Amino acid sequence: MLKRMLILTMLSLSSLMLSGCLVGEGKYLKKVEEADNLSKELATLQEKYTALSSENEGLKGALAKLKDEAAGLACSRRNRTRSPRTLWSCARR
């Protein structure tokens, strides 16, 4: 009787353990899939960041050129309206 009870208890415990592992495996697989998707999304976002950073650098360079050109045009305009004695120097300080 004791032997039968011990065997029944062991079988019950082993079935509970196995069913818990199966549930854990399903959750694990979902998390692995979620991690893979997040890794792919991160790689895509890093590529976009790199592209936007290089575009930003190009735009900063173009802005600097336009500011220099605007300063030169403003200086030329000021010099046209002044007498030759009071011409401004257009060199940047």
C-alpha cells in the first residue's frame, strides 16, 4: 500500500512538473520571437538614424554656405548705399 501511494505521488509530481515545463516553453518561445522582432526593429532604426545623421550634416554645411552668402550680399548692399569714403570691410571678424 505504501509503495503504491509512493508511486502514485511520484507520477502526480512528475506530470505536474512536465506540464509546467510545457507552459514555460511556450512563454519562452514567445519572448524569443519578441526579442528577434525588437532586434530587427532596432537595426532598421539604426540605419534610419545613420541616414538622417548624414543628411543633417549635409544640411548644416549648406546652411553655413547660405549664411556666408547672405552675409556677403548684405555687406555688398551696405557698401552700395554708402559713399566711397565710408565703405565697410566685408571680411568676417
